[in-house]
Amino acid sequence: MDTEVMRHQLQYLTDREVFVSAGHADSELVRTADGWRIAASSLRLVWTRGTPPRVPANRGAQT
């Protein structure tokens, strides 16, 4: 079975650029009969700027 390791550089901006974060994701890939699949992945934030957006208090609440 073929395997590979891949690193993604990323940056996240909120709508008004109040909060910015950047880092990288490392993924382990495995080639299957159906093509490449992600076997494992991890995310590491390297830096942030500003105040993170707040999660609404009722997020996930049943109505």
C-alpha cells in the first residue's frame, strides 16, 4: 500500500478581518483501490491576531 505525507499551509480571515490565524495541517495519505484517502490529519496554529469570534450561546440547541 502506498503512503505519503502532505503539509498544507493555511490562513483564516473572519469577514471583517477582526481575527486572523495561520498555521499548517499535516496529513497522512493512503492510496486505496478507489484513490488517495486521508488516513490521519493534525492542525497546528502558529500565530493569531485579534480576538477570536464568539460561538453563539444557542449553537447546537434543539428547537
